[in-house]
Amino acid sequence: MNPQKNKGDKAEREAADVLSLETEYKVERRFGAGMENDKGDLVGIPNFAIQVADWQNKSAACLIKPREVEQQRINAGVDHAMTMVRFRGGNWRVVMTVEQFAKLIK
């Protein structure tokens, strides 16, 4: 199996567990992520498309993934999008564009 895919799958499982614990929603990996008409990596938080990134280059993940998840939000027909980026030690950060954040709080 592809080592990068294994790393990504592990990050998605970990992110789902973190969100489930912190939000009390049942968050799970979405099967079919990465395919045409991708709707995000995780499912379970209402009205959100969620992308997960565990890249070595965290700056690139923070710049690229929030733009990608915007298309996934449209594909999923939901109002909000967010990206979870994994840092060392299992530290996670939620990253959004300013437009995604503004839409969330309006």
C-alpha cells in the first residue's frame, strides 16, 4: 500500500476521533474522499465539509487545503468548510479562509 495514503488515512481517523471527542458529534471518515465530486474527508458535523491534512509543509497545507475544501463544500451542498491540519505531537489546528470564517459567523 502507498505510504502517503496510509499516513493520510491515519490522520483522517485521528482527526475524526478528535472532533468526536471535542464536539460530541459522531465524526467518521467519508469513504470515496479524493474521488470526482469529493465532498470532504470527514462527515458528522452538520452543514460542514471537512478536509484533513498531515503534510510535512504545514504552511502549504494551510494555504492550499482551505481552497480545495471550498469546492468540496459546494459538492456536498453544505454551507461551511474547514480544514484540520496536524502538527507535531498530535496537535491539530482548524484552518479557514477569511471568507469561510465570515460565512460561519454571519
